[in-house]
Amino acid sequence: MKRTKRVIAAAVFCCLLAGVAVGCGQKTEQTDSGQTYNYTMTMYQTEPANPDSVLKKEFEERFGVTVDVWDIEWQKYDEILNLKMAGGEVPDIIYVKTAQAAQKYVDQDIAAPIPLEDLERLAPNMLKRINDDSEGQLKYYYIDDELYSLPSYSVGAGASGIPMVWRGDWLKNVGIDKVPETLDEYEEAFYKFAKEDPDGNGKDDTYGLSRSGLTSVFAAYGFVPSLGQTGTPQGYWHSRDGQLVYSAIQPEMKTALERIHQWYVDGVLDPEFITGENKGGYWAISHQFINGIIGFTSHGMSYHWEPLFYVDADPSTSGQDRYELSKLNKEASDALEVSGKPPKLTEGEQPTYPPKEYVRGERWMFSKDLLADQGKWEKLLSIYNEMYSSKETFDEISMGKKGVVWDYEDAATVDGNTYQRTIYLGDWKDQEYRNDNTFNFRLFSPNFLEAERVKTPRDDWADPKGFNMPYFPYNELYINLPSTNRYNSELTKIEDEAYVQIITGDQPIDYFDEFVEKWRASGGAQLEKEAQEWFDEVNQNQS
Amino acid sequence: MVRMKKHAGDWAFDIFNFLLMTFLCFITVYPFLYLLSLSFTSGDVPLTQNYIIPPKVTLDNYAKVLTNSDIGNGFIMTIARTLLGTAISLVCTVCTAYPLSKKYFVHRNLFTSFVVITMFVSGGTIPSYLLVKSIGLMDTIWALVLPGAISAYNVVICRNFFMGIPDSLEESARIDGANDIIILFRIILPVSLPIIATLTLWVAVANWNAWFDSLIYITTSRKQVLQVVMRRIVLEGTQEMMNPDPELEAMLVNPETIKATTVMVTTLPILCVYPFIQKYFVKGVMVGSLKG
């Protein structure tokens, strides 16, 4: 027995030794130092990149470089990229999913700081776009006083936001002519939906709202906690008297919860609000709303509810939720009332909040090796500079040549207007061919100056509804705090549990104060401190 | 044989059993049935409702999925790795387990513990990755079949089965002049069909279903196995795969019907293997292991 143990110990030791030997034995990759630079990069992708893509070939010819895109599945992105980095492979251009990961690449000495004077000297066009889109946004990408990343955002698609969606036919059926605007009007409509059989089937089987509608109700009070949000729920942080405060613990939320609890008791709030409106499949589909169980929702984003714009458009190209509803009930989908304005607490002006910035967790970083090779780095910046010089150039590089790959055509919309629509030509009409032959080297899609931009029917649909205005209180914390990863999942659990318990009456309304204390004690106080520090710093840097 | 009379209690028990099993079967089969039905459903049917029989039947989904070149490539790769992987794994497992089952094998327990120890201590993903990379297996099918060729668990199961075979079989063969190799392949293996069938099934299914190794070791997208392709299609538009770019998101999501069809197409082939191996299962794998 003793002998066996000794042998086992020896065996383990041998294995460890072998592991160390393997770890030390890797070769360092040599970068190609010839005339043509080869750039390795990662990016967001739903389809694997095609190395022989037509647009990629054009890009490489145009700039005299070669590009090697690594295929990394998005869902396992961080995990696989870490593996590669552990194996000594670092892409030149790194797509970073979260601010947390960005911090890690800085700590691990993988990413290099970006000299601002290089951008000013070699890529002034790009810098100008970034500042035109959102003045001073680069301040959010500093780590330890150095610029480490460049933004990755897209504003070309027009306005989008959290929608307030009503069943217009139900409103009419219960005798409401005007789409509700104040919270009291909302409440009245909710009660009528629940009590007055809006679908006229003679059964008491409808409710006013379910989980996502709560977001709009909270937003009326000026704060947006995690319960009710769709997509990736996170409690928002909002500025309040020069402080950055956490939404879910504000006293206004207590008032909101009291009201919602009453709706729950009265059978106005769908009891299934706990599990949500989406019952599987595409995340943005609200099954409860489409199946006619609730009459109001804020599920998904505005573009999931948009109608068909062009006369000749295929029905399946309207917003997914609207399309699903139209298959079930065409009249209901035609009568939808969509708005970007959350309910008001009182009559009068719609309150406004700080505008939503484009800043997001996703960003671009550049490897140390890339910046060490001055020629390669400067070439890259010159590529970006040309790319962002004008809308024409940007479109040509990211979509292909106008007149060959795509073109504008005049198209009539349902409401009798004519817009310039982008259409694809020849082989490019085929979606699969397009997927196979596109190539995206861009960092972000800027909002080119109004004069250069072609207005889309989506803009003209969404703008009057207020989606482009700062009516909704969006998150004002643009980074992951140092302790976010440590506390967040636990805190969100505490928060959602407390909210659900108060709404269902498992806990009295005064439990809210207890919850706030518990939230702070479980790490929330630390987050509050860090958020405030960040907020102060950013406001100080603002020049 | 004595016929036992059934009492009322027995009947009640049987009925309860029957109902319970039916219920269990139903909740097991239902998700599958749902996907099957969805895969035959036309895209313009409301997908927010559940059906067992689709209101509008179509084969378009299958036509679309089966002509997808990624799925075609994936099939070739998956079939290749399943055949190669299963063959290599079976040979290696049997050849490891057989000597370990012999009492006269010198230091048998020592070697067995060598094998068993790997069940408790594993290298971890990063060291495995580095190993595969540094011995030059990256982006080849060998990276998929070699690292998992021998599973310690399978070796132990197989060894225990071999230990249950009477020594006299081996002795009689040896008297006739057979050597160890002949004894293993001509005498032992033919009486070990249950364990061979079982291992084949386990290994084949594991190979068929594996995707993570392909994700990290295969860098050419055309060489990805079927399950990677399937995951990519099915996870589109779910929260895990949410697109950070709303502009792209709304247009690139495959309909649920296509997703369901993809699941069917990728799962049915391996499902067809089960009926052929079922009969060996009935005899039981663990029967052998108990005697160890």
C-alpha cells in the first residue's frame, strides 16, 4: 500500500513535469516583416468568415495588405480566445466583448495603449467621426489614464429603443379612444383589459400587462431596475442630484411596487409575469402578447414592432413580433400602437433624461506586437482613415462597389412616400452568397453627417414616436465596475426575488427597506462607491 | 411454473405503474415530437402556438437544411470522426483492459491505478490545448479522435467484464497452442460482444455529439463537425447569442422551423443506431462489473 502511494506520487510528479515542459516548449510566432502586412483579427460573427470572400479580396487589393480573420464562436468567445492567448497566439486587432475583459487584457499585458497623437496624425477622419457621433465618448475607453480601446457601435440603423406597445383594437373595444399617456391612463386601460373582456370571447382570460410592461411602469417613476427588462436584464444606474444612483433601491420604486402589487391582487397583472413573456425561441418574441393574453408590452426593441414600409416588401421582413401577430390576427397587428414615450406621472410635458450614449461593453483593442511594429500600425491607421473619410468610401469598403454589388433605387412606401432603398444586384441578391462574400473591417458604423445620410422610412416611423428623443431613462453607467463580476449575479438575484415577493404579496411593502439594506450589505454599497468614483472621474475629464 | 393470482392491490399497483410510465414517456417524447412537428411546419403558420400536427405541412425546411453546404461538410466530418474515433477507441480500450484483467499480469494493480488516477486528476483545458497544439494536431481530425481515445471509465468497465470470463477458456486455448493475441481476438472477444456493443454505442454517441473539441482545435470553418454547425444555427437569436449590433440582429435570425429541422437532421442518424444495439443492453453491462 505504502509502495503504491509512493509510485502514485512519482507518477503525479512526472505528469506535472511533462506539463511544465510542454508549456515552456512553445515557439513564439514570428510576424511577417515583408512589404505586405498581414493583420490577424477577431470580430463578432454569426457565420464563419470565408477566407476567399469577394469583398475581402477587394479590400486586400485596395490596401495592399492581407487579413486573417479567426473563426471564434460567439457564445464561447472569451473562453476560446483565452485558450489561444494562453497558447501564445494574440490577434493584432482584438474584438473585446466586455469592459471586464478589456481590463484583463491590460493587466495581462496583451493590449497596448493607443497613442492619441497617432490617431490625430494618421486617422483624423476616424477621430472626427467618433467625436461627431458623441463628443468626448473616448473618455469611457481609458484605463489607468491611457486610451486602450476604440469604440464599436452602430448608429446607421436609425433610432431604436424600448417600445411601449398597445393592442389598438383592444383599446377601442373597451372604449378608449386616445392612446394612454399618463400612468393613471395606463392603469385605467390595464383594468379595462383585465375586466371588460377586450377580445370579446366571453371569457375572463385577459390581463393588462405582464413582465416587460413593468419596465415602462418603473420608467414612469424615472428609474429602471432589472425586473421586467428583456434581452440582457441589468439594473440601470441613473444620475440624481449629481450622484450616480442605483435604480432598484430608490424610494420611488417602493411607490411603484405598491401600485403593481395592487394590480397583482386585482388580477390585472398576468400571474405568469414571474417567468416572463417569452416562452422560448427568439428572445424578442412576446408570446403572451401575441397570443392575446395581455394588451400591453415593452418586450424587445422598437424594430421588433415596426410595420412593413415598402409596398412590395415580403411580410416576413416586418418586425418579428408584428409579423408573428399578423399571422395570428392581421387586424390586431395593423392596429398596434407603438411609442417610445414611457408613461408620465402627471399631465404636462414628457420628462427627459440624459441622452443614451453609444458607449458599450464591446470595443476594439490592439496587441502589443502590432504597436511594436510601427510600420504595420501606421498602415492600419491609414486604412481606417481612408475608410472613414466619407460615406461613399465607407459604404464601398463595407458593402462593396455601388452599381456592382448594390445600388439605390426609388421605392414606394405603404404611406405613399418614396425613399431611396438599398438593393442588391446580380449574385448579391442571394442572401447566402452575400453572407459568404461580405467582409467587415470596420470598427464602428458612424452616423454620417445629415447631409450625407440617406433617410430611411424607419427613421420617419420611429422619430415621431420619440424613439430618437431622450424620453426613456437609460443606463448611465457605461462600464463594468471593478466589483461587478464579484457581486452582480447575487445582487440581481436578491433584487428580483424581493421585487417578485413584494408584488405577489409574499412580503409586505415595507420589506422594501429591508431589501435595500440587504442589497447594500451584500456588496451593493461597494458598487455604489465605485460607480460614484467613476461618475466623478468622467465628469471631471469632460473638457 | 406456478401462476400467481393477482390481488386488487397488484392491479392497482400495475395501473399506477402503467400510468406513471406513460406519463414519463410522454414528457420525454414530447419535446422531440414538438420539434419534429415544427420541422414540418410552414413558416407562415403562427409559431407562438404549439401544435402536434402542423396546420400547414411543408418539406421546404428539410430541403433548405439539407442543401446547406455547412451541414453537408459537417456530416462528412462527423461521420469520419465517429467511425475513426470509435475504431481507435475500441482497439485501445480493449488492448488496455485485457492485460489489466489478468491476475498474473505483473504489477497489475499499479498499472490499474495509473489508469484510474486520470479519472480524478485531469489536465484541464489549457494544458490540453497546448499539448494538442505543440504536437501539431491543430486543425486535423486527429485532434478530435486522439485526445479522447482511451477513457479510463471505459477501461475499468471493460476490464471488469473480462475478469468475469472464466480462466478455463484461456487455459484451454493455450493448451491448443494459442498465443495472447489470438486468445484475445479469437476466444475472448467473441464472448464479450455485450461489452463491445455497449462501448461502441457510448463512444460513437459521444463522438457524434462532441462539439467543444472541434470548436477549439479546428480552425478552418469548413472542417467543423456537424454539432458546431447545428449549435450555431439553433442558438441564433437566443439570449446567449444576442447580437451587439441591432442593425444586424433583426435580419440574420433563422426561423424556429429551420432550427427545429436542423436539430432533427443532426440527431436522427445517431438515434437510428440505438435499436441495433438495444438487445445487448438488455444483457447488461454492469453484470460483469459486479464480479470485479
